[in-house]
Amino acid sequence: MSSIEAGFTVPIARVRAIVELAGRRGWDGESMLAGAAISPELLRQGRARVTVDQAVRMAQGLWRVTDDELFGLGLGPMPRGTFRLVCFGLLGAPTVGAAVRRFIRFQKSLPGFPPLELTLDGEEARISFDISEIRHPAGVIIDTMLMIAHRFLGWAAGGRLRLRRVEVPYPPSGLDDYEQIFGAPVIFSAPRPALVLDVAALDRPLIRDEDDLLEFLRDAPSGLFARRDYSVSPAARVRRILERTPHGSDPGVEDIAAELAMSPQTLRRRLREENTSLRRIREQVLRDAAIASLVRGEETLAALSRRLGFSEPSAFSRAFRRWTGSPPGSYRALGAPAATPEAR
């Protein structure tokens, strides 16, 4: 049997923040939701999720209505196509650090972009953005800006760019996807948005060429969002094991601990330190696989229930409501077949 196909999902709070931002600025949030095939009723459910593809389409919708690659965060609009030009300009730099310093020199040509600063403190390098002149900066846009900077630099250097921590200027948000996005601790209520990494990372060479960049940019922002699992935490490693496990095998804590070269007791303790457990991670994998299938609309509820190991659709529907607060029918793709009674 095949393994569970379960990409990560995104908390509905991020979508709600975009819709609220659109409302404050007079943009058409309803059209963005429709373009991403997201039911408006999910905005009222705190546990609801969307797929990464849907989040990408929300970002694309923002780009369309604003014609601004900074989504309204900057001191002025940054027209679409600017990011592409900047990437070509940075790619010729020899190292990560040289690329960051080159971007700082570019800033006179990018007056709308929040000023960037690179500071060194012992073994730490901080790449920070000055958003003090921006009124009411949205947290979801700050996170997106940091993510794009991190993903591009890592991609240009040929792999993951490990962070020591991420700093954001807003209070704790309750979102649960920071580890998936950055793979590093997040410090809230910081003076500025910042990526903090080892000084040694600045010396990593950039290895990509222009052909690579054209491929990378072809479906932007999909490439930036899709490279989403940067975590090396025990919980993330457990998740990856469960995702590739054939149906019916369901490895126990002993099997997973052995694969991770630790005792079952140590694995349980490490998961508790992350405020999770093997059961919770297993349910998250099933939840995300279910949401992805429902959004695609290519599988009947009965088939999906069987594939995920449930004895009957009603048992799956009860579990799905527990995970997300909504019935499976709320996630059906626009134009997909109507939900069966069990899905409501």
C-alpha cells in the first residue's frame, strides 16, 4: 500500500488575517477566497485549515488586487516583476552575506522596500527590516516577507539555511505553523522583524545559475511557499516517518524511537517538550491528508475514509469535525460533487 499523501496545512487564522486586511484597505477579499476555493464559513472556525496551494492562491490574489509584491507592507508599492529583477541582481553575488549586502546597496532603487540591515554580534548575524514608518503592519505579511527572504537565500545557496531564531514585532499569535515555516524558535514583541543565523552561514556560496532561477520563479509564489518543512525537531521527524508509512503498518513509539536512535522514553519526553504526542501527530497527518483530498474533490468520502483507515464514513466525519470544527463537506472543492449525508 502507498504511504499517506499529506502536505502541511495552514491555520485558517492566516487566511482570516488576509481577508481582514483586504477589508480595511478596500480590497476584494471575497474574490480572493473564491479564487482559492475556500469557503467563507471556514473563517468562523478557529480550528479550520487550508492547503498550502490555497494559501498560495490567496497570495496570488493579493498580488493581483494590489499590483504590489510587498502586499501593501512597504513604504510604497513594489510592482510585480520587481522581485524577479532583484533575484537576478543578487544571484551574481559569491556568498549569502555578499547577496544581503548587495541588496542593501540596491535599496536606493527600491524606495518602497522597508530598509534592511545586517548586523553581526559575536557568532550571530541578524538580517532585520525597519518597518517603523509603516502604519499598522499586518503580522501575516511580516511573516511572509521573512519567509520569502529566508527561502530565497537558502535556495540560492543550494539548501536549507538554518536559523537560530526568528524575531517578529507583534505579540504571540497562537498560530501553530512557525516551526514548519522557519524550523526555528520565534521571539515575539521584538523591536524589528529579523532572521537570526550563524555568522558562518554568511560565507556559504551561492550555487544557482540563471536557468535555475527561471525555473524557481516560473510559478512564484508557489516555489517559495511549497518549500515549507524546514523543521528538524523530533515532532517533525516523527511526522515524516508517519507520512511515508504504508497504510495498516502504523508504527508504534518503539519503532519510531528506534529509527530516530533514541529510547521510547526519550522520544515521549521530547514530544512533550514540544507540547505534542505521537497520537496528536498521527491525527495531524490524517487531518492534513483529508483536507488535501477534500479540496481536490477527486475522491468520494467512502474512498477517503477507507484510505485513511476508518471503518466507515461516519467515523471519519466525526473525527474530522473533532480535528477542524467543521464537517468534511465544508472543504469540498468548488464544483465538486455534493457531500453525502455522512459528510455534513
